[in-house]
Amino acid sequence: MRIGIISDIHGNLEALDTVLRRLAAARVDRVYCLGDIVGYGADPNACIERVRSVAQATVLGNHDAALTGHTPVAYFNSYARTAIEWTSRMVSAENLAWLKQIPLTHMEDGILLVHATPKDPAAWNYIHDPAEAAVHFPYLAEYSTAFIGHSHVPARYEERAQGKLIINVGSVGQPRDRDARACCGCYDTETGTFEWIREVYDIQESARKIRAADLPEYLAVRLFLGM
């Protein structure tokens, strides 16, 4: 089975539609979403509705949790707070109700889906390097793989003795590895292989919508920089 994995969409409809077309062309059997569907970008409702229609499993991200009231807005920087406050005025009651029922984690067939970290998912901690990843391997079952997002930076961490993996799939809507292309991934359950996918999308249109919504200019500019 081939699984398309998306994360950190952040209201960027142009990026999301682009990667979903790519995954459809790759004939994936399922799509999983690792959260942060909203925040920063100007299309929260459309992005939620796309994920609702295509994803077989979705877990909660910290921006989603802020919108639903599960995580204090004070946790975020000023750009993120402004975007969350704007999103709270725009998101529909139906989409908000759907976000409220999303779990923090999803586990099946040796795969753990979690937005931030296997250990204490609701703390919204980050994994930036192998030393930080090592803290979380004990929370994985033997020969299992965790797929994460949150940092917006694609990465792979391995604990060889027991065959454990933590893979950051990168960000669809706001990459931060200085590559502005939308990022997602494809996992083959039969071979155990994972491939990152990068796609050029219409950044100009995403930025135009952010500016038209009177969201912070930095949220438009950073899309072009991949940071």
C-alpha cells in the first residue's frame, strides 16, 4: 500500500491542491494528514474541506488546537497569534466542529501519526536533530515508524537496533528548509521506503490572498524564501 502523507498546510490552498494532484497522479491508496491545516494562510475553510474529503486519517496540530481552544493562543508568536485570531473569525462552525474531534495521535500497522513528538504529543515540542529524536524512540514500538511535522523541515532519524524511525514529512504550505516548493511524502508499506515529494506551486497567488486578507506581510514574504 502507498500512503501519501501531508502536514503543515497552514491555510495555503494553492500548495495543498498542487500536492494532492501529485499524490493522485502517484496513485496513492490513502492520504494521511499530520495537522496544522490552518494558521498563517488565507484559505482555512477550503483547506479543511479538502483534508476532510481526501484524508483517511488526520491528527491535530498546534495551530488547529489553538483554533479549537485546546492550546492557549499566548503560546504563539505575534504572527501566528494574528493569523489564529483572523482564522477564528473566518472558519465555519461545521469545520470548527470537525477540528474539535481530531485526535492527537493515530496508530495502525506499525505507523504512528503525530504532529509534534511521540512523547507527550500535546506539549508541542520539536525534534530538530538526532539527539532530540533519541528521547522519543522509547515511545515507539519495536519496528515502528513515526511520521511527524511541526518543524516544517524534512528529516529522517533512525534507531538501528530495533528498527525504529522518525520521519518529518516537511510542510505543504510553509516550508522552512529554504526550499519554497511545497513538500509532502509517500510511504510504501510493503517496502518500508519513504520518498519526499517537492512541487512548485503558485506562491504569487497564495501571497496575494494573504495580503488581501490584511494578514502580516511577513507571512506572504516568507513563502518565497522557504523559511
